[in-house]
Amino acid sequence: MYNSIYPINIKPYVPPQNKNAVTNNAEEESAGSHLQRENRALQQSERKAQNRDTFQRQQYPNGQQTTIDYSKSQVNIAQIITDFKNTSLAIGTPDDVAERVNQYLSFAEMQSKEEAPDKEFIKNSLRSASKILDNYITQTLNKESKVVENWVEALFLQHVVYKSDPTSINPDFLVKLPEKTQARQQQESQIVQEQSVEVSELSQQPVQSASAPNPVNPVDESATVSQQEPVEYQKDSTVKVYVPQDRELKEYFIQGKKYLEKNDTKSALNAFMSSLERAKITGDQEAIGMVCYEIGQIHDKEDNLTDALNYYHDTIEFSTNNNLKAKAYFAMGQIYDDVVYFDPAVEHYYASVSYAGEAENLKAQTKALGNIANMFAERYDKENTYTYLDVAKQIAEETKDNKTIGAVYSKSGDTLSIINEDVNALKDYKQSAMFYHEAESPAKMARNFEKASAIMLKLGNKTKAKSLLEKAYSLSIDADDREYTKTLSKKLLSV
């Protein structure tokens, strides 16, 4: 059986700002192990006995073979420094800023030419240079940027050769920055003004709810709306659940699920381990896969990622249920995604899409495709971002389920906002709100209005921003979400 756990060596890494989530615990799926993984670190994985280049190709159910080409995971420090300099030139960095950046790059370059380069010295020099360049990008775009810093950190997760070799070039690691010329800013600003009229039309739909609050106390005007939120996908009632025949095995499993409902993860883990032991005794491999997934979920939520990966892998090895395999691959993809290990994340998301396709689970496919698009957006690869978003939307529409379609469009809006495609992000938030309106989901409608408001505020249209926030506030009251209503009330005071 193919071992889908990649032999990675990842050091603590804080995910980018745009991966933060506006959580709504009441509407999150119980298996939402992908939520709240900020500031997490993946412990060193114990390397397998064989060299990582000896891994066999993964064959998916559709017959396609794919794997990570580990030779592509190697990048020479000379290329990083050269790309860094080219990036600085490409975005028109002023001489004073460029001088500070180049000073740190020269430190790194000189050290890389030593017989035994000091890796930490080089890393710290590049980090310092990236912060200077990101500060300039932030000021230029009037939006916080960590694109260079995140690019550098992602490179450090690969196999970096710190001994300089200018002839070694790996095109896979070239940084892609957002293009934002002055002419484009003016053109986009004009289009957004037109688009804001379309968005506001939806906000004028009659809704029976209380009016917006009257500002009483001032609040911090720096409060911002996170551009990411957990996306709700309706659970597929057609997905079959395996029921173990052994009474003792089943009792332990049910007991574990009940402990999870009470958030008693320690007791749940003990119960599942007993269930797993019994499954092994009875030889019920399907049950082994099912229980391993639950144990993997617990370790995932507790950020014990090495253990989580191992149990997810066992799920895939023992289970014959394609839906469960798709979920396990998706969970593994999220782990690699969260620690910015690009290739393994994409490969596992691909596998999830493939197995979900075998199971005819369209909703699961849209989730994985949406995450792949989001990853390309964080690299500012617009072509692939749009490609995967379009496929996700097409598949979602095949479900004929308004909640699923609304979730995909909302996710698309979040993703497009990462690459500063504000006009299209507004369109997708509008579409999402319309589908959630049909699904009678006011809480999700409110989220889309809130995020559209954040874009309008960023673009300087406070009137539209406030109007959309007022609509979100009214909908939150309809949804009887008191905590969210309080949050929106504070935001309204600051607009």
C-alpha cells in the first residue's frame, strides 16, 4: 500500500494572515479538524528506512498515476537570492528601500559562498530583507502583505542547498507577486463603484428583523474583518456509514462518539483505542479504518500532527469506503496545507477529489477543489486559482443544493480577495448570499454581507460598507446568533 505520509521536516511556522477564520461554532461540522490551526507546529517526522526518492507512485481509482518529484523540492540559495533581487526590481522598490533589502541579501550571498555556510545566518538575513520588502508592498497596496515573507518561509520548508550554485535553477519556486499598477487601481476603482450598486441591490431585499443599532460607545477603528471563514457544506445523506457487527467493538465506538459530543477528548480517545483493539482482534478491517479516522481527528484537533497523519494513513490502508478515503486524504491535505508544504498538500487534495468522484460525492469534491484554488491564490497564481474555482463551481451546481453552491461561491470570494480580485470577489459574495437566501440560511447570508462590506471599506466606500454591515446585523438577529450580533454591532460603530 502506498505510504502517503511524506517524510517532511517542518519547523514551527505561523500560517499567513489570510488563513485566519471567522469561526461560527454552531454551524461548523463536527469533523472540522481543519479549523483553528493557527500557530501550530508539525513535529519532526521520523524518516522511513528508505530514502524518500524511493517512494512509489500513487495510483488513483481513475487510473491516473502521480507523485511528488522530490528532485523539485530542492532549491539552491543562489536562486532564492536572485529571485529576491528580481522581485525587488519588478515592483519598483524605491532606492532607499532597495538599498536596505540588498544589504541583507549581500550578507546572505557572501555567507553562501563560504565553504561551510551558516544556515541560520542566511535565513535570518533573508527574513529581515523580506520584512522590509513586505512593508513597502503594504504601504503601496494599502493592505497588509506578507507575500515575500511567506514565500521565503515556504522555501525554508523545502530542501534548500545553502552552498551557492548560480547554475541551479528550479522554476517551481519562483515567487509570483500581485500586479497592482496605478492605472489598474484607477480602473478597478471605477468598476468597483459600478459593482457596489449590484451588491447593494441584494442588501435591499426585504427581511423582517430589527434595525441597526445606534452607536453609543466608540470602539477601535482598526478592527477588521477576516477574509476567511469556515465554509459549511451540507452533509450528504447518501453517504453510507459502516456499522460493525461485533457488539463490544460497536459499544466502544459509540461510547467514543458520545465523549466527543461532550468535548471529553481524553475519554473519547481511550474508548476509540479500545474499539480499535477489538477491531484488530476480530479482524474487522473496515472497522479498523473507521476507528483510525476518528483517532486521527482527535490528534488533528490537538495538533499532534504526526500521529494524525499516521492514523489517517491507516484509514486509507484498511478501509474500502471511498468516501472515508476521500475524507482521510482531505484531512491530510489540510495538514500539509496549513504548514505551507505545497506539493504534498495538492497531491492529497487530488486524491480526495479522485476518491470522492469514485463515490459520486460531489460535495466532497468541491471542498478539495476550493482548497486547491486557495493554495494557488496564496502563491498569486491567478490562472490556476480561477481554473480550480471554476471547476468547483461547476461541480457544486450539479448538486442542485443551494447550501453547497452558496458555500463554494463564498469560498471563491475569500480566495479571490487574497489575490486582490475585489470586483469578482464581490460578485461571488453576492451569488453566495443569493443561494443562501434560497436555502433560508440567514447566518450564512450575513457572513457574505460582512465580507463584502470589508472589501467596500478597503476600497474607501464607507457608505456601501455600512449598508452591507447593517444588513448582516439584521440577518444575524434573524439567525439568533447573539455573539455574532454583538461582533457586528461593534463593527458598525467603527464604520
